[in-house]
Amino acid sequence: MQSVFWFIAGLSALPFAIAGEAFMAGLGLATLLLSVATLVLGVGVLRRRSRARALTIALEVVCLVGTGVLLLLPVGFNHGLVSLMVNAALPIAVIVLLRKELGQAF
């Protein structure tokens, strides 16, 4: 889900680049690359690669830190329920689900 959200955000930035805001092309491309990386990590987790699990947890921690910074800074960040669910609850759920050992039962 997170990869799809980032993919949509990356595609949404590209029309602004066409309209003349050149920096949005870089942001859109970076977001699309992050989406692809998240997809590759997800495939690695499905194939039970321990390195993919560790990298995914690290990525989610970075996402949580970024969300915390955006919540504290007055920069116009959306503080709505959907934003909190996507930017905070989803990474927390991924971390909780991936922190268990591979052989452990739920």
C-alpha cells in the first residue's frame, strides 16, 4: 500500500513539472524511485530475505521520524486523519509486523 501511495504522489507531481515548476520533476522522480524501492523491498520480505526485513524496518523508522518532524514544524503539513493514518499508523503497523522473527507465530 505504501508503495502505491508514493507512486500516486510521484505521478501527481509530474503535471506541475510540465507546467513550469522544474523542481517538481526532481521531486516526482525521487518519489517514483522511492516507490520502486519500496516495492522491491516488499518482494524481498515476501521471499523471506532477512536483509529486506531490516531495510524495510529502517525505511519505516525514517518515515516515522520524518512524520514527527513535519508534525512539529509549522510548514503547512496536513494534520488530518488520513494523513496520520498513512504517515504514522501504516509505518508503525509495518514495523510491528516485521519485528517478529521469521519462525515465530503470530
